[in-house]
Amino acid sequence: MENILSRYSDLKDLKAMNMEELNTLAENIRELIIEVVSKNGGHLASNLGVVELTIALHKVFNGDLDKIIWDVGHQSYVHKILTGRKESFHTIRTHKGISGFPKRKESKYDIFETGHSSTSISAALGYALSRDIIGEKHNVISVIGDGAMTAGMAFEALNHAGDTGTDLIVVLNDNEMSISQNVGGLSQYLNRIRTAPTYFKVKEDVEAILNSIPGIGKQVFKTAERAKDSIKYFLVPGMFFEELGFKYLGPIDGHNINDMIRELERAKKVKGPVLVHVITKKGKGYKPAEEHPDKFHGSSPFNIDTGKPINISIEPSYSDILGDTLINMANKDNRIVAITAAMPEGTGLSKYKEIHKDRFFDVGIAEQHGVTLAAGLASNNLKPYFVVYSTFLQRGYDQVLHDVCIQNLPVVFAIDRAGLVGDDGETHHGVFDLSYLSHIPNITIMAPRDKSEFIQMLEFSKDYNGPLAIRYPRGNCYDYIEENNRTDIELGKSEVLVKGKDIAIIAIGGMVEKAYKVTEELKRQGRSVTLINGRFVKPLDEDLIKKVSNEHSLIVTLEDNVKTGGFGSLINDILVQSNYRGEILNIALPDIFIEHGKVNLLFKQYNMDVEGILNRISEKIK
Ligand SMILES: Cc1ncc(C[n+]2csc(CCOP(=O)(O)OP(=O)(O)O)c2C)c(N)n1
Ligand SMILES: CC(=O)[C@@H](O)[C@H](O)COP(=O)(O)O
Ligand SMILES: [Mg+2]
């Protein structure tokens, strides 16, 4: 096959291409994406599905003027390749390389940053309304997936956009998949439209016939208009969107560039909001991804020939342990219910979902609803576990406060991906949860140091009668200290792992392992060190902290949360109250958005790897 992409430079080249060349370009882009993602990892299936759609969008719209917003942004690789990042594409998701999501600093064509789902219609509406106020002339396009369309925010924006009547194009990329199979009534509605392909033809015919009937087609009388609408309702797809004030176009084959160009040109001419329904196949063009779109949603590096991952870990992940432990607990306790917001695989709930079907809810990308659903379940004597990534629970802050904590309900928040997550970068690091949860009255917050303690904490949570958060990191879950007498979990009590007298290190969760290595090294250097595993962020072990403050001249706190409002700052409050006169060193993440890169590299960069921590302690001692 000819390699048109090798000669491609910018959007001008795309504008000049004929249909045959555009189709060849699509195949070239697919090859490049497969090659790079097989090495770097990334969102393969979503991107392979939008190759033709992205080409058609850039063919029809003026990249220098029109505004295209990518929802979630995980599917923006083709857009990146077409808009000046072909040469740097091999660096995608690597430290200091280009991001896997749209970034304004990366390109003038990335006009709005995304990462969390379902923001694109609101942002696009903002662009459109500001355009109208300022008196500019350009098109605004939101590209949103069927998964992202399940979120409250998307509905809120559709509701508002329809009412404004402003010119706005929403391209609904429907591949029947969120990360896993999409869920919910809207998804079933889209399915009905998709599975009745004759609808597309019927819609045109019905409109033509109705328009030719005098008094109806000319829309002279309101009653006639309503009659026309009710006939259309039964025969025409997309009425849901039309009722909200959108013109509906589609469904269109999202792998046919010609058809899409035609429909997008049509959408451009529509006055007011228009929704273009495009049907695509997730993973299109790469068999393993077409067959397992969920596994290739966010893929680690893989072998192109077999589709098999290159690095297979023998250790379970924290998510795996969560899933297995919850199954065991639910086997014995029929009050236990698990909730996910569209992440059954990522959160480790896939097996649970099969075994306890009737006590499992996938609410779609609807974290706010997920939290309040849990509150409702808990109000009626069930024991809900909302298993959610730290970064996505940010969406449900008010629901945690208002619906769960004020009523002191026994909801457990199993907070996965707490701390640095790595390659997804600033939109996805879970480094704010301690700060956004710890000031809420009634909540208890814990973080396990290792696998055995994680299981202990989950067991503890079962009979705990109030809101409880357990936060744990992305990655492998194992034990690293040989011991045979672990202490039981007791509310608000920390664990002393090593006893000394000069320096006290108080660490939390995943950071205890680093603290343990730092302690070993300091001991080798002849220092006397106390090491405390915090276990609880709230309530803190005040008695122990006060005791330690009387006995040590340097207190070091260590956490993988931002410093502001984090574990260290809560400990500082106690130290101030107890008139501690010694030195304090709070090691935490700085008050910036941390970029993407491997977790170890990022810890090194922010002097939070073992060497960096040792250096900072040595500095302080000097
Ligand atoms: C608020 C929020 N919750 C969860 C996610 C995780 N997430 C990323 S992509 C995705 C599925 C999106 O499905 P869809 O919009 O249909 O895009 P597709 O990958 O199918 O193209 C989910 C759940 C997220 N990014 N943001
Ligand atoms: C785009 C998105 O939000 C998710 O797909 C995310 O990339 C998942 O990351 P994990 O690999 O940590 O599950
Ligand atoms: Mg989808």
C-alpha cells in the first residue's frame, strides 16, 4: 500500500486529497497507531474506531477557525497525527513526550483539554455562545462517545443547548461500547436506532411525504405540526434528540469517509443545534482489538502479531485483591452490594459482577449518581461499596458530603488509583482525595501499606457503621515485610513498625514501603529511626503523634497526595497544638498538576523516590 502519510505535513494536504487518497491515508494512520501503541501502550481501540471520522471532520471543517472538542480526549491520536504531531507521535504518553489527551500547550488545534468524560458538549456550548456574543463566525463541534453520553453532564448540556437554539454540532460516536459494553436506557435506545437501518431511508421518505401534504408540510398550523411530529415519533430515529431541540442526522456509517463528509456538510448548514449519529467499530482494522475492544481500550504494550501483552505481571493488582475480597465477603454477607461507574474491569469487579449479578450495579459514567445510589442503598440497610478511581470520585464530592456524610451512612468508598497513576497524566493522577475528603465530618479514611493490610481493612469496613474511604494505588499488591504477628485494625490507631529515638517517619499507604527502605538505610548510617504506618488519615492517631513528638527531634511525614490539606498538614495541626519544638519535614506532592510519565520517574523527579527522600532528610539533619 502506498504510504501517503510519509508525505503528509499538515491540514492543507488533507484538503487537497481525493477520496482514494483519504482512504489510503486512513490505513496508513491505523498502521502508525498500532505500531506506536504496541510499544508505548495507550487507548488503541477507541482511536482505531475514529480514523475515518477524524479525517472527515478535518476535511469538512476549517481547523484554523472551527472548534473541535474531543470528549474524554483518549481518542484524539488521529487528530494529533493530522495536526502537526506526526513526527512526535512516537513519544505519546512517555515522560516529556506528547500527551495521550488534548493539551492546549501542545497545539493550537487542541482547543479544550479533556480527560474526564462528558464535558465536551458544555465546553462546546460555551464556545458557541461566546462566538454569538462576540460576533464571530465559526463552527463548534463536540465529538462524544456513546459511553460519555451516559453521564449527567452530557444530558445537562444537551438540555441547555437545545434551549439556546445556537449553532452547535454534536457528533455522537456510537460504537456500542464504553470501556466495557455500554449500559443504560440511552444505550438501548441507540441500539434500537442502529439495528433498524431502514430507519435512515424511512426518515427521509417520511419527511418528504409529510412535507408534500398541504397544511402539514408547510407547517401552517400548530396542530398539523404536532400531527407530523407524532407520526415521525413512531417512524423516525433520533426523536429523543429532536425533542430536546436538536436536529438529528443519521445513523451514518462512521467508516465511510464519503458519507460522513456529505452528512457533516449537511450538519454545517443546519440552523441551531444538530446531532450527527455516527456508527463505528471500536478497534476497527486490528483483529485482536476488534475482538476484545475492552482489553484494547487502554492497552499496555503488546505483541502486534499475537495481540498478547508483553509484560505479564505475576503479582495481583490492588484492584484484583479488592475484587476477590469483595466476592468472599459478599458470599458470607448478603447486605454487600458493589457499584461501579463504567469501570468493572479497571476496578477489579469483573468476576464479582458474574458471581453476584443481583448485587452489582454498573451505573455508566455517572459518579455522582453512583454515590447517591449508594446512600440510598445504605439507608435501607444494605452495605454498598462504591469502587471508583480517585480522580473520578472528584465528580461526586458534593454527593459524598451531602448524601452520605451528613446522614452518616455506612457507605464504603473503595478508592482505586490513589496517588500517581503514570502515563495518563495530570487529568488522572489521584493525588487530591485526602484533601477533598478529610475535611468532611463523619468520614473515616484509611490507606493500606500492603496486601495483607488491604484485606484486613476491607474486612474491618464490613461492620463499620459510617462513611469509610479506603484509598489504594494503581499497580501490584504484595507484602514486603516478613512478619508473623500483625496487629489488628483498630479505629484511629496507627502501627509502629520500627522503634527509635531521633527521627520519626510517619507514612501512609503505598508510601510506607519507601519509608521502610529509607528507614533501613538511615539505620545503616547509624541513625535511630521510628517508623510509623499511619493506617488512618482520619481519625489520626493523635495520642501516638503527641507521644512521638515528645521523643523525636525530626518528624517526617510521607504521602502520595498533594501537600495542601493532605496527611502531613493534618499531622502538623496536631504538632502545633502540642507545642512541638522540633523540626518537621512534610514530603508530599507539590501544588501543581503533575505531568504524565512512569510513576517511578515522576517520584524521582519530585524527590520522592527512596534516594530523594534520603537526600531531603539528610539536608534537614544538616
Ligand atoms: C468522569 C469519568 N469517569 C470515567 C472515565 C473513564 N473512562 C474513560 S473512557 C471511558 C469510556 C468512554 O466510552 P465512549 O465515550 O463511548 O468512548 P469510546 O472509547 O467507546 O470511543 C471511561 C468510562 C473518565 N474518563 N471520566
Ligand atoms: C481514558 C480513561 O479515563 C481510562 O481509560 C483510563 O485511561 C484508564 O486507566 P487505567 O489503565 O488505570 O485503568
Ligand atoms: Mg463508545
